[in-house]
Amino acid sequence: MQWDALRHLKANPGASLHDLAVLTFQTDQSFGALAARMEARGLIERVPGPGRAVRHRLTAKGEQVRKEGSALVESVLQESFAPLTPTQLQSLHKLLNLLVHEPGLG
């Protein structure tokens, strides 16, 4: 769950707690607790935003953990899909995109 939060924060620097909660399919309260743990581990920083808003950003340690997690996920995906041919992978990719982008399906 922390890697997913780091991944979304990398793609959305300066995101609010609410934005990150939505992106990671959590409630604001749940993500707030996660963010507090991540801040305590030195993975993220909370910085002032406009008005009373609080924004979040990766620390150097958080970026390193994100990179390590991404490499691990990539390795698992490559191993998991190794039995598929390039044509089968392309078909799978098209089908998954259809599920994600087709109204009412994703």
C-alpha cells in the first residue's frame, strides 16, 4: 500500500491528502493514518499549500523506496507473463485497456 501511495505521489507531486486517498482507493482518514506512518519513516513530507491545504511530496528516501518497489513489481510482472507470446501480451494489453477505458466497464 505504501508503494502505491509513493507511485501516485510521484505522478502527482504536491497532491493533497484527499487526492491521494482517492487515487489509492482509501478514505481520507485511512490515507491520513498511512501518510503519518510514511512521514515518520521519512518517505514523504507534508508541506504547506494554499490556504490551510497541506500538500505531500516524496523525500529522497521515498523516491528510493518507490524505485525499488517499481523494480520488484516489474520483475514479478515479467516472470508472471513470461509464458505469453508477444502477440498474446498485445492482446491482453488491448483487453485490459478496454476494461479500464470503456464506460460502464472500468
